[in-house]
Amino acid sequence: NAGVMQNPRHLVRRRGQEARLRCSPMKGHSHVYWYRQLPEEGLKFMVYLQKENIIDESGMPKERFSAEFPKEGPSILRIQQVVRGDSAAYFCASSPTLVGGFFGPGTRLTVL
Amino acid sequence: ELKVEQNPLFLSMQEGKNYTIYCNYSTTSDRLYWYRQDPGKSLESLFVLLSNGAVKQEGRLMASLDTKARLSTLHITAAVHDLSATYFCAVVFREETSGSRLTFGEGTQLTVNP
């Protein structure tokens, strides 16, 4: 049983471009959480999704950020018109129920 | 406000010594986790603590939970260099209506010197 998978592991974008981060949860997991870690800081919750539903997006910036978890395929965190302040590590975690969570390896986004 | 505070934020210790990292949280919690993170890596789950008085041990690390004081400790015994990492506590607050959303502390950056 493969763990939580994220890709790409490293992503470089120029200011104004779009970034798409993918998260494939563990098999059988229907709950996905996205967290952002700025350099030298702890992780901050962004969004919680179940299949085809956004349950809680209270941690997401109001503009430029969106997330989805379609019926088929990975969860996607999309950042439009990236700025330097978006440079961070983005982690997703999945769980089968409301309990627990397994973290993926993260995507490190660098905005030039 | 749902808040998790760790101290110290930076800890430099010698091999063979003991030390404790503290994690305070602001209101009732259903679960508390301790994670380890190495530079540039993801989070490795160390412990999950569910109830008052819970104590778990793995190797040189021992975690405990006092829900009345809203305090968890991570105790390091006879530290070795391999324990150098950043340690996070994270809490699922009971007020949270959305699943297992974690609120993280700022992290304690531990350096064990020979």
C-alpha cells in the first residue's frame, strides 16, 4: 500500500505563472488536507476536502488559491499568478475517516 | 482562539543529556500528535495521545499528556546526535467541526552536539 504521494516534489515558477500541486491519497482514503509550511515555520492548515466536496477552506487565501478533489484522480491545489510570498513547502495529508492522517513528502514551490 | 505553543523554540544540548520540550494548547483537545521533521523532509509521526495521563515511549523519546493543564511534554533521554531535527506538536481541537484538522505549534529545533 503506497503512502500519500505528491508531485511534483519541487516546482519552480516565475511570478505571474500558475502552479498546480497534486496529491494522491493512500488507497481507500477519502479525506485530504492541505497544509503550507513557510520557511522556518510550522505547518498551517489550508483546506480540507472529501471526494468532490470542499469541507473547510478557512485557511486558504481568498484570492488566487483553489483546491479540488474530484471523483477520479488526485487532489489538486492550484495557485494562480504566483508571487514570491507563495514560496513554501506544501504538504497534503490523507485519512480514511476523521481520525488520524498520513503526510505526503511535500511539494517545494519556489517562485522566482 | 485555537492556539498551540511550544517551548523552547531552539534547543541545543549535549549528547547524553536529558531535556523536555513543552507544548501548551488553548482549549479542549481530542487528540495531540508529536511529529519529527528533518530538514527538507516531510513529517514523521512519533506519537498520538488521546486521553488524560497518556504516556507513550519509543526509544529515547517519551511523550505525555495532561488534558487538565492542556499540556503535553516530549522528554528526551540521553540524547544522541541522530535525534537532531525539528519537533512539532499538533492538536485536533474539539471545537473544530471539520474532521481532523491539525493546529501546529511553531516547532522546536533540536540540535544534539557531540
